Amino acid sequence: MLANKLNYGDKIGIIAPSNPITDDLKDIFYNGINFIEKLGFKVEISDNIFSNSMNYSATPQEKVDDLHDMFMNEDIRAIICAQGGNTSNSCLSLIDWDIIKGNPKIFTGISDISVLLNAIYKKTGLVTFHGNDVIWGFGKNPSNYDKEEFINRFVLSKKEILPSNKKREELLKGNASGKLVGGNLRCLLKLSGTEYFPDFKDSILFIEDITEELDSLDSLLTQVEHIGIFEKINGIIIGYIDGIDNNDKKPTNLEEILLKKIGDKNIPILKAPDFGHNCFNSVLPIGAEVNIDTNKNEIKIINKFLT
């Protein structure tokens, strides 16, 4: 299922289905709103976006009410999440998936929003988008790369080789295609064992994370190994690992750990720090067909992801 692409002048809805927008983040939040408006779009903020009813977030029902309202509102053409956090999985059992099926729209975010991106794709078939949020993506020093990715993906709906903004590296040689699935590794694994966990068969897995602890990453990748994901996928794209990729003193890195977990499985693995926390972000369509070619260090969107 595909949403419609954006036209300049369309209205974009903003929700906060994970962490709340606290007072200390409001200036950055409104910077992000201003950035979106300067791109040529109108913005509508959800009713409960500033709610902190549970002292650490809005209630799950408040968050889902906002999600439903934005999908049902005919004036809203896309939905961008304000930021990530920890609690978006509390929304899942309350979502009316038929509302989303009946009103397909661009839905995008990052970090803990990976939970919703993958759950929506699994439950409805709607292609969702891993991309910048309002606060940390558009509100805090957005780059020209971020602007071009937003326009090229959501307005122009370009199927193309995704431009790199940092050096890419071949970890395991190969060329493979498949449905793109993934996001923040820790958050993606919150769905493990639930009806919301995506099907990884013949997919291209993309992952990013934010941590300084290699043992934490080792544990997460061990879980991926134990639940059999490595046996199902066609390839892997590793994004920016904030806290490790920018720490030259670490004796090892995620890539070395991952290669040990993979063992003798012959799949292409590309290090592409073009998405993640505290970096510029490509817009990655979850559920769309992509190709990775490590010989050329390329990621290419193959099929249509918006109408």
C-alpha cells in the first residue's frame, strides 16, 4: 500500500507518540516547525502533543487519539513524529489498523518511532519512512542534505541511488535486493515475539543505534542471531552508530561484532552512515524494494514507494 506524494502547500501533521515535548525542547521543536514551513508546507500540531499526563509521556490513549485524528483528517497529507523516546510500543494494542488502511499517508520518524514504522507496515502493508523527526532532525541544525532528501523522497518521489553524506564501506562483498526493513536496533527488537514484528524473509535489514557500550550492541545482535533474522535476510545496511562511530578510542566496533555473528553466511553488508542519531539522514522507505551493491557502495530504491 502506498501513500500519495506531497505537493507544495499541503498540510503536514505533527504528533508525539513516544516521549513528550518538554518545556526545554519547545524552542527546538518550533525551529523544526519553522523549517518545514519554509520548505513550503503548512503544519498542524496534534491536540495532545505537549501532554505529560504520566509524568514521562502522554497516556497511550492520548497518543493513539492523535495518531487516529491525523490519519482521518482529510486535510493532512503526511505525518511527522516530533521525536523518539521509549514508549511508542504502548500504543500498538490501541491502534485501529483499519483507520490507517483506509487513509494511507506518509508516516515518518526515527529512533523509537521505528516501532511504529515497522508495526504499521506489518499490520497494514503501508510503506512507511525512516527519516528525520521534527526536533532533532529539523529543529537542530538541519543540513542541505536533509532538505534535499525530504524533497526528493516526499515531493518528487525519486527512485534513485541514495546519495551518501559520509564515506561508505564494504564489509562483506555482494549485490542483493529485497524489501527494506529495520530502523533503530534496540527499538526494532521491542517488536520481537509480537504480531507487529515484520517478516524478514528475503529483506534488506538496515540498522542504527545510539550507545557507547559495545557489550550492549553485542547483546542486541545476539538476539537478532537467536531469533533467526540473519538466516532470512538478503543483506544488511549499517547506519551511523552514535557513541561508537565517533569514538576513536574503542578497541572494536559494531562491524567487527556483526561479522562474527554472521559467520559464514554469504550476504552483502554495507556500512553507510547516512542515517541514525545526531547525523544527516537519508529517507528510507520501509517496505519498498531496494538494491545494495557493495562493489559500488550503492543503495538504490528500485520500485515506486509513493503514488
